[in-house]
Amino acid sequence: MAGRMGAMQIPIGTVHLVNEAGKFVLIRSSRALKIEPGTVIEIIGPGGAPVASASVSPARRGQFLTADIIEGVPTVGNQVLMNYSPKEPDAPATPGAAPGSDIQVLE
């Protein structure tokens, strides 16, 4: 059985605007990746260390998305990363059942 590929962080864009009063950031996304609202993202400073975290909100327009600041102090130009886990093939619904098997065993 092959080993499971773990989560990795992928860049999704840069901080375009910080609204301190509203506690949110506007992110210019560099990917056409659908990012679900509620996804927690990391904001990385110039030294490569995390400076803030935020939660993606549903508001978006074109290549821009917004995220509510959870903690930290982001600044314009900071890189934004998201944890990404490749989807695994669908597991059988019944333990021990083969995928595509319609046979039901009664014990």
C-alpha cells in the first residue's frame, strides 16, 4: 500500500490591503483555486515567519478575496499561504467492502 501524501502549504497570493478598523485583509490571489469560506490561511512576513492568520470570508470579486484577521498584524505585500491536502480516492462505505461491490453480507 502506498504512503499517504501529507498536507503542504501552497501560496495563494499577497495581501493587497489591510483594514485594521474592520479587522480584515484583501488578498490578490495568484491562483484560480476555489478557496472555501472559513478556510484558515497564514500570512507570512518578509523574513518567512508567520505574522498573522485569517479566515477566508465569502466576499470575493475576480482575483480578490477577503479574509477576517484572527490574530497577528499583517501588512501590504505579505505572502499568503494555505494548507492543502490532496484528495484521497473515495473509501468504501462499508469496512471491508470492495469499491463497486453491490453484495451485502449479513451475519
